Amino acid sequence: MERREEILVVSGGEGAERDVSLHSGHAVCEALRSWGASVRLVDVHSLQEVPKIARGTDTCVFIALHGGWGEDGRLQVLLESERRLYTGSGPRACMLAMDKWASKALFRQSGIPVPDGICAPTAPSGGILASVQALLARVGKIVVKPRSCGSTVGFSIVTEESGLNEALALVSRFEEEAMIEEFIEGDELAVTILDVPGDVRALPPVMIRPKKGIYDYESKYTAGATEYLSPPPLPDALLHDIGDVAVAAHRALGCAVFSRVDMRLDPHGNLKVLEVNAVPGMTATSLVPKAAAAASIAFGDLLGRIVDASVVVRKREWRDGR
């Protein structure tokens, strides 16, 4: 059945994740059409373009932008000011999810386990540099990445102090501050949260096993470069715990409708949350579609639920004056 409301899928943007966003936009558009929606796909290059192309108040903007103003809350603030319907979390949750240091602080406050680490400028000196060096000496292997980028943009793994400057220089191409934290040996897991009115639940986790050992940009977006297991071969009790931790992380940031929670599982069964993605990737190799398939939910149906729930959430927020 053809749905009456129009859905405007916005993708592209102007940051380091532009290509990923364009692929997400095409995948979302195709899936929503299979769900029966009237869809327009638009490649936007600036924040100011979005309200101009969202013509009517019944148009729901499906945000398929990654990084920068499309994911850090600025687009969501603009859409709120224009009383435009849009998918996913509100401005505050998007800002917190994008800022890995801020979200990490909230996780700690909520008792959610996170890797040990610090936030530092890309040209650290004095006591900050000494703290970074001490962290490396204590844990033996660290991850260096931008404070607010996704898609493993600017990501490095460092095992020797001599490699630290190069890793920080890579981050400096994208941001002025780096997240530096212990590398957790073990498996990486991604958990999609579906948070529709009256029901919040974790979909089956996706275990990520890159064939070259590091889940970097190439491993994420090259077909066949990574093995994905969903559900993973883990005890039921541990799968339950993974879902509970993911839901707790989603709630700690105040996310709405859906998100993806990334975490590591060490060989002893200990979980550490890395980050929450408020606008996760939706490409052919992305993790959210894989989680939906493991839950026997067609991708188009999942996106339809996201649209319907987002409309309900936005209208409820407006009614309550938020």
C-alpha cells in the first residue's frame, strides 16, 4: 500500500564521511520504497539546504548523514526550529553520542564499563603528554582516534611510543583533539537498539571479525573483508548481558528511536562500551541491516518502524513543549 506522507532522505554532507553517507542514502531510499513509502533522495552539501528542501510539515526527514553537522545535533536543532519531522534522536543525544569524551563520562556515571583513556590535544605537551605516555606504558596498546569522527576516520593502533606522533598527526587532519584509550583485546560487537514507543529492545548482536585483524575503514566498507556473525556463538546469559549493557548505554545518552552501540568483549567475558552511534551507517555492508536480518526483520520494515516511531516521538515532544 502506498503511504501518504513523503519521506525525504538526506545524505552526503561535506565531511570525511560523505561517501559513506551517500551509500547509506541510496540503501535507505531503496529499502523505504520497498516498504511502500513515497521517497525523495537528496544530496545536501550544507546545513542550510535541508529546511528549504523539506517542503511540507508532513514530510519526514530521514537523516542518512554521518559526521559533522548531520550527526552532532546541529541539523536536529535546525529541524526542531522549523518544526520539521525527522528520524532518530534529538539534538542533545546526538551531540553527546558524537562527542566520545562526553559520552564516556556519562557512561561512567551510569556504571557502564568503558576502556581506560584520556582526551588530549593532537599536539600534547607537558603533563598531558606524560599522561598519554604513561597510559601506553601501562596497557601496552592504545587506540588513537578523533574525538568526534566516525567510520574509523583518523583511527590508529599504537604499541610503541615512537608511533604516537604519527597517530596524533593523522587525527589532526580531522580534529584538534584525540581520544586515546586502551585497546581491548577480543571481539568487537555492535548492538542495534530499536526504541519505539512502549518497547525498547536490543536486536541480536553482530560480532565483527575483520580478516586482516583491524576493523578499519577498508574492513568496514569492502565487501568480503570482514566476517560478521549474528547472533554470535556466545552463551545465552552473555547475549542477554550484552543487550542489557547496550540498552543502558542508549538510555544514558537519552537516545530515541534507534541507535547502534559498539563494544568490545575481552577473552574473559568482560564488556567495554566504546561508543553509541545515533545515526549509524546504512550501507550494504553496514551493521544495522545485518542485525535486523538476524532478528527476522526486513530492512525496509525496520526503516518503516524507525520513521513511524520518529513521527510519534517528535509530535509528542512538540505537544509537551520540548
